[in-house]
Amino acid sequence: MQYWLVKSEPNAWSWDQQVAKGAAGEMWSGVRNYMARNNMRAMKLGDRVFFYHSNEGLAVVGVCEVAELSKPDPTTDDVRWDCVTLRALAPVPKPVTLKDIKANPKLAEMSLVTSFRLSVQPVTAAEWKEVCRMGGLDPKTLKAV
């Protein structure tokens, strides 16, 4: 299993909206960055994904899973762009802020810190465990929201 982080401005697409999509999930569309697109192309079914509120909140607020693999993005006719479908699994009991992530030496090399503008980022297994710990979440007991 691989781990990822996706960012969304809550006024454009929020955690609550993601949760409301239920078991069907929602396409993570509209990404127009080659590195982010390549990260989506590398995702596998069941990979875990942190949901991060950017601009407002600046915090990891939930966990999703990859429900459908990368496919052409239906929001454009440009064949260069893909999307994946993400399904909400669980809220993070204590949202983990960017400030807290930056203050944690174990997360100094996390993409969120080093490549903060990238909307779809890889997360290492060690980073995943540490952010889950900080948020009061046991990654072994994730259940559907």
C-alpha cells in the first residue's frame, strides 16, 4: 500500500462534501500539474490518502482511499489530464495543522513541507504513521464514514 495527500480549498471542495459522496466517492478532477497527475497515475486501489484543507484551515482533516484508478479527466478534452476517484473513510479526530507538521522534526522532509504547492503528493509510511499519531487516528481501525 502507498500513501498520499491531496489538497483542496474547503470553499471549492471540502471534507464534508467528500464525506457526503458516500461509498461512490468523488472524482479528483481538475488537476493541471504534471507531477500531481503522475502521482495520481501511480495510485493503486485501496491506497490511503490524507485529505488536506488548503488556504483555509491548513490542516489534514480526513482520510480517503483510492476507489477507482487513474482515468481521463472528464472536465477537459485535453488527453494529458487524468483523475482518480476517492472515497472518504474517516475524519481525523484532531486535525493536524501545517504549523504542527512543520514543527515536527520527523516530518521535515514531508512533501507538504518541501513541495507545499503540489496538490497531489506522496507520503512515506513513516510520515503516514506520524501524522495519524498526531491526529489521534489509529490507521489500522479506519472505517467508512
